[in-house]
Amino acid sequence: MSYRLFEVFGIELEYMLAGTKDLKVAPVTDQLIKLKTGEISSDVDNGKIEWSNELVAHVVELKTNGPTADLETLDELFAENITEINQLLEPKNVKLLPTASHPLMHPETEMKLWEHSYSKIYALYNRIFDCRGHGWSNVQSMHINLPFFDNDEFEKLHAAVRILLPIIPALSASSPIFEGKDTGFKDARMEVYKTNQKEIPEMTGKVIPEQVFNKEEYYRQIFEPINKAIKPHDTENILDHHFLNSRGAIARFDRKAIEIRVIDIQECPRADVAIAVLVIETLRLLVSEEMVSLEDQKSWHENDLFEIFNAVIKDAEGARINNQKFLAIFDVHEPDTAANIWKAIYSRVKENISAKHRESIDFLLKNGSLSTRILQAVDGDFSEEKIKNIYHTLSNCLSQNKMFSV
């Protein structure tokens, strides 16, 4: 079935499994699925929410079971599933851990691939890229799927998504710590994401997709180079170009949707869904051309957007944006922080957002990204004990579906 722009949405949330007390990475997603269904499979149909495995054995993905038009109570649905998963895992002394990166994981020794369905694909990925790295095994995210009906709608949506991608991590950064150390990046997930497929750079490109605005161009400029580059490695022809495209937003022509992938997972679904709502309303505003024409949106080269993106993944909401042309899109006329750009956007769209989600967005804009709040809580003490205490608190936020405050 085909949907029109903004008619329905698909949301995917990834969580790591960790020891209840020691927070050690727990590669038991297969056991979780077996506890739920009685057998090991790659997907669990749990009504309106589906569970599935990922590349590595310590991550589980929760997603809307098909497109949904209801974002108002979606966080509560996710929260109910999180409660069920934690209850299933309790006898194994394992729980779900939020945020986009485990702060103490050592991927070199702790990474374990999923060994069941699709394992042949994952083994090939591991052979090509060596997935023992943070960019593969310590990067939990939220994906937003947005439908388009035809080439005209794809053009409008892709143009708007490309414009917005560079500043989304200012809202969502939640990965400041790797291996017990401050990475120097509020969004270290996206910093490693840029290079984790360096062996075949055609797959990720510049993270910001190229200036392609119809299906034919997309195949010619993005899919065909990917297929050509992967061919010497994929001798059995088991990888699909939709699966291989790793830009920060990817076109899924097989299901007529664009999937946004630059959003770190938060401390609870309440925060995730609020961010999704703000992103969606901003895209709706851009598509309307009320702020900037479609032709102007299409005129942006990925290199210029990538420069802004790099500043934002380093400093999140504190990143200073100096590009006057970009600022002008959002009616900001002097160099300013990404936080203030989002406040300007929010003032334009907040009347379209429910009181419940406004409360979460207000909290986020006032208190900063989750990375900022985590680093405030650490307060310079990167001892294992301090970090564990903070991330235990974050897992409590997840189980209670509440925001993390310092």
C-alpha cells in the first residue's frame, strides 16, 4: 500500500542488553526471543510493536509493526514492551540499557555477531569491514521512516530531509563516552558512523545524501556505485543495495519511504517520540516551502551540509553555526548555536504539537541533549563506579519512561 507525505510513520528503537548489576554487555538477544516465543527467530510479532534482532547479539530492536498514524501514545506502547522485555530478562540478571553507546564496552573483545537467521549476511559484513569496533557494535539509534507516494513527493521529502539532517544530532546526541573516556564528541556514534565503512566509501558517502531527487537519479548516482563497489566482495550476490546504503537518510524505494538514521537513542521512549515529532513537524514546514523554496532546498551540496553536520556531532546543541545561507532558512540572521536554531524552529511548529510532546521538547531545549546531561552528571569523574551509577540511573529512566535530569 502507498501512503502520502506525513500520512503515517514508522519508528524503530534499538537497545543494548547489559548485566543488571555489572552492566557488562550481554549477547543474549536470541535467548530473549526464545523466552518470548519458545524458539529462536529474527522477529517477534507483539501486536502493535515488533521485536527483532540486529547485526550483533547484544542488541534488540523495537519497531512499529507496520506504519502508524498515531504518535500521541506511541511512547507508552514502546514503554510497555520495554517493561515486558525487562521482566523476561530479569531471571538472567540482564536488562535493557538506553543511550546510543555503552560507556564501558570494549568491542574488540566483547562483540559477538548474531548467529541465527541472516547470519550469512552478517558474517560477510564482518569479513569485509571487521565489525569489532564502536561504529558497528556500540551504536544504538532511532530510525524514523517517512512515506512518499511518487517521484514528486520523494523530491520534496528528500530535499527537506537533507536540509535538516545536519542539525538533528543537536537534539539527539547521547553517545559522549567510549571505553570510560570522554570522546570529545557529544555524538560519538555519528563520528564513528562516518568511517566505519571506509573500505567501501560508496556506502556511506558524506552521510548527507547527494543532490538526487527522483528514483532514476538515485539508482544511477547512489545504488549503482554501491553495487559496483561491493561486487568483488559479495561473490555470492547476497547483499541488497537498500541494505547497503548507509547514508544518514536512505531511500527505501522497495517500501516507498525515506529512513532517517542520524538520531541517537534517548533515555526513554517519551524523549525519542518527542524528538521524532519535532523532526516530522519541521520537515512538514520545510516541505510546505513556507520558509524556503524547493529549488533553494535542492541547491544545497552535501559538502556544505556535511560541514555543519561535523560541527553539530562534536558539540551538539552548543555547536556554533556560521553559514549565513543556512541560518537564513530558519530566520536566524547572525551566527548562532544549534540550540537557538532549534528554538527558532520550535516557535514556528509548536502549535502543531500536543501538550504532552511539548513538555518533553521544552525540557530538552532547556536542559540540553542527553550527552550534555550525562557529561554534567559525570562532572569530570570518569571512574568506572561513577559511570556505572549514571548508566544505572539511565536504565531506570528507561524502565520508568522518564527524562534524565542532573
